[in-house]
Amino acid sequence: MSDCERIRLDVNHMMADYLGAQYGVDPAAIDALAPYARAAHENVQRCRGTGMLGWMDLPHNQDGVLEKLEAVAARVRAQFDAFVVLGIGGSALGPIAVHQALSHLRYNELPAEKRGGPRLYVEDNIDPERMASLLDVIDLKKTCFNVITKSGATAETMSQYLIITELLKREVGDGWQKHVIATTDQARGNLIKLVQSEGLESFVIPASVGGRFSELCPVGLLAAAVCGIDIRMMLKGAAMMDEVCRNNGDVWTNPALLEAALQYTCMQDMDVNIQVMLPYADSLRAVADWFCQLWAESLGKNVTRRGMAVNVGQTPVKALGVTDQHSQLQLYTEGPYDKVITFLKVEKFRAETAIPHGCEEFPDVAFLGGKTHNQLIEAERQGTEYALYRAGRMNQTITLPQVNACTIGQLLYFFEMVTAYAGELLDIDAFNQPGVEESKLASFAVLGHEAEKFARKREEMAGRPAPREKYLL
Ligand code: PA5
């Protein structure tokens, strides 16, 4: 099936027996980890579909949901000029990543007939200038808003809901509800209550699917379908990756398990606590963003599942090839040995840009003539890979034969599996985010929320020492 080829993982440049004994991961360390990796695999598979592992079944259990998604998407495409996602974190990064990967790179700027669907905006911040600027470019009467929040309690998203519904009531009047689609938990939180009281169209985020693992449920699938992306093919790709991993507890042949074992070894044994996600394709730039949240929020933890104090995690960094060759690469080749570089390579781009002949008097320019940007970007990727190799820097490559719905489905599911396996190996809860809570509490306290816990937090914050003059410059 040529449109559904497998993505591949190449870890040669991670390994000591390729990169050099002092630099790479000793294969014996992976052998030693094999029983733990097998146990991690068995645990993840045993728990699939339960607890917070509902995302593992999303490629297989959404037939009814898909029909509704496609029907609603068709209505949105027919009726609206703009589709605005209101959400943050896991409710935004997936829709952005998939849209950038699978829609035209300048989708919003295309004329409507070429786009086929409404313009897409994903509003994942509350910068007041941003909301004002959005309102300058959309016509509320022709805009549909998809409010996405699993908890229904996220201040950023619910404040946007308040602003937008107030405006819609004023501008659209009766029937404003037809401009709002809610994606939320089936039973818990404020948004589901609003769905019921206002009669809003809605989609369910399954209870067992956490925000950053939710791209393959209606959180991501609705925006994708509205933009004309083949969501069934995305799920098919994810199912392919599930098939690759599902019945294989062997660390050397299950790619997600090997990747988790390698990164675990980097973190725990080698103090390699940074992973740079380096796509050599603009279309995959936001996939790096999505990965950063998945990896950081899932693995950055201070306690094991058994209650032991730890401080684990690997800092994900997003970069872009070739752009960051002229910005970050110097650090990656000569700075501290604290990073793994993960290349995302595309074998066949969806366009070919020929470089014409010219400037014959300048040999360094003239030699580019007759080649293509496709050749140049891959040559630069190979050049960077070689420079890293030569400098003894661990790197690995995930190759996508093409960027399409199938390979993106595979890639997202692959990283989710790697994260689940890595969480098992680290013995932490990869599906919670308690570290985010303190900032939330403190900001509600600052904003004057009257509830007791925020009042107490206000008091605690007031006890902070006054800033010292000498440090105010
Ligand atoms: O991964 C997560 O759980 C978080 O990043 C959430 O997606 C984010 O905090 C938004 O939460 P909610 O969907 O409840 O608004």
C-alpha cells in the first residue's frame, strides 16, 4: 500500500559500537535492560484501555464517533469561513501539529475554493493582543468555535468561552449556539453542564484519555476533518504502529520499546537530559512542539509510583532543519555532551523546487544549479548528521517515507508508546501533571478568587520576602 508505508527508526548513531565507546549507548546496557523493558511492555499492554491508557484503543474503537465527526465537519465546511479552536496544552498542540503537517503550509492564505474548508485558528494563549487580533480577522457571523477542555475548568479556555459567547450573543443573537461546538468530558466539569443547559453540539473526550494523549480522539480529529484531512487514514496509521508494538516485548525489535530504553539509559546512566527534536521539514515543525509537551509533562516528575522522591525527565527542545543549523547547531556539535538529537527525515516531499542554472562566474553558487531544494535539504540533513557523528554526539533518525495522514498517525502513536514505556521504566506516573497545579493555584490567588484555598495561597504568597533593591536594576 504505497500511501501507507511504515515510518522507520534508525538508532545507529546512538550506539557505542557505531559512534564510539565513550559517546554512545553500550548495547550491553540495553541487553541488561531487556527484562525491565519486557515488563514495561507487558504492563502497558495489560492496562491498555483502562486507567489513563484509553488512548491506546483510539485507532480501533471510534467507528460511531467518526461518522458524527465527518457529518459535523461537513456542516462546518459548508456554513463557515473560519473555524477557531479554543484550547490549550493537549487541547491545542495536537490540532496545530496535524494541521501544519497535513494541510497546505499556507492554508489560511489560500483562496476559499482552493482551501475547501474554513480558515483554521488555534487560540492557545490569552495574550490580550492575540484575542483582539483574531477578532480583527474573523467575521463572527461566519465563524464556528470549537471549545476544547477536558476538565472544563481551564481558566484560559473558559475565559475565551466567556468572551466569545458574549460576542456571539450580541452579534448573532438567537441561534448563537450553532456557532459553538464543545469537546469535553462526558460527565465531569463545567463545559458538559453548559453543553446541556445551552444545547451545544458536543464531542466526548473519553475519561481514560488525557490531554496530551488526545490528538487521535475528537480533540484533534474534528479540526482535522474540518480542514479536509483524512482522519480515517490517520487512525489507520496509528493502528499500524499499534500492530508493530502490540505483541512484541523484545527491546531490540519493538521500535517504541527500544527508543524508550535508549532514552531511559541516556537519562539515568549518562546524564543526557536533553532531547532535541529536529524535523527537516516545515510541515513537521509543530509535531516537535507537540512532542515537547508529551515528553516534558509526562516524564518530568519528582516522585515514583511507589512514593520515592526522584527528579526525573529529559528536557525536550524543538528545532528546525535547516533553519537551526544557522542558530543551534554550533552548540549541538561542540557544547556539552548532554543531548540526543532526533532527526525527523522526509523521504519524498509533496513538492519539488528546481534550482535554475546561473551565476556561472561564482562556482560555489553555480554548482547549485540543476539540483533541487529537495536534494539540498537532504544533503544538509546528512551533513548535519555527519557533523554530529564526527563530534561524537548521539543522534537518531525517524524517517517518514512521505508526510501523509498515515505516517503522521504512526508517528504520533509511536511517540505516545515511547512515552508510556519510558514512564514504566522510570516508574513514574506519566499521565498526571501535579507540577502544573501550584502555578494555577497561585494565579487564581493573584486574581482574587474567593474560595478558601486561594485565600490561603494569597496569604502564603504575601509571606514571600520583599524584593531587594540591589537586585532591581
Ligand atoms: O496534557 C494535559 O493533560 C494538559 O496539557 C491539558 O491538556 C491542558 O492543561 C488543558 O486541560 P483541559 O483540557 O482540561 O483544558
